[in-house]
Amino acid sequence: MKVEVNVCVVGDVEHGFHMARAHVGWYRPNGGPLNAFDKFVVHTRLERYDVFANGRDLDLRPAINFNASGSRDADAEWRFNTSTGGWTSDVTIEYDLDNDGKGRFVWDLHGSHEVSLDEVE
């Protein structure tokens, strides 16, 4: 099982909205069981200067377990704020491999690059 995650901030510059996004893709290069995870939850957070603005959790376990390959966007809600600068997206993934007996793991991903509403930074 191979899982790749891209973290970014999506902006609607014209209307002053920001959203954190984690694009999660997976595939099984050597096959493997479809029921790979007992848990796979993506916690996506939008932050401004490292202060939480909003977030959302997305359970991708069913999608990953029932599809040999695929991708999904784990988006936080849109946040209206015309302030410029300091916007980042941070992502944590909680997962538990099926029947490995080791329990839950936490995967803290590097945050996105800082972006500005006016795209100047």
C-alpha cells in the first residue's frame, strides 16, 4: 500500500475565502488486501500565523479499503477573511493497520507553504 498526501491552501482571492486541503492518493503497487486499515482519518486544519482558523476530519477508511487505488480531497470548510498573509494548511492522519496488533499511529505532515490573499508573499 502506498499513500501520498499533498497539503495546500486553496484561495478565492476575488471573494476573500481560504480553505485547507489535503489531497490523498493511494494504490497497491504489489496488490495486497483491500481491507488494509481499521482506521484512516485525515484531520485538515486551516491556520493563520499558526493559529487555528477552522478544520475538518474526513474518514477515508471505507474509500481506501474498498478501492485498490484512488484519491480524495480532504477539505476544511471555506473561511472568509480578507486579511493577507500567514495562511497555512496543516494535516494529521490517524491510522491503524488492519490486524497488525500495534494499534493507532499518528502521521503529522509538514504544513503547506505560507500564502497570502493578495499572492504577494
